[in-house]
Amino acid sequence: MVEPERLMDGLSSEIMSTLQSMQKAKTLDEKMAYSKIVKNLCKSMSVFLNLANDMMGYDTDVFDE
């Protein structure tokens, strides 16, 4: 199983790389394709951020027992 930090770092890197490619795109179709990729990557990242936010409210000592 992939560690959450490693997954988040990978998603962040992909988002930054795609944004740089989007900046270099010449046509509207290319920019639109990159935009959709960034949107999907950001949605994926939000799933993990929401999960981490939800888990912050739980007492982790209960899980250790």
C-alpha cells in the first residue's frame, strides 16, 4: 500500500507539471485538455485532504488498543 505522504507528493508534482505544460500549450483544445487533467488531479487530492481532516477529530488511542 502506498504511504499517504508519498501519494500526496506525487499528486502535487503531477499538478505542477501539468500546469507548466498547460502554460506552454498553444491551442485552446490543448489548454482545455490540461485543464481537465488538473481538475481531476485536484479532485483526487481533495479526497485525501478531506479524509485527513475527518480523521483529525478521532481519538487515535482508541485504535491502538
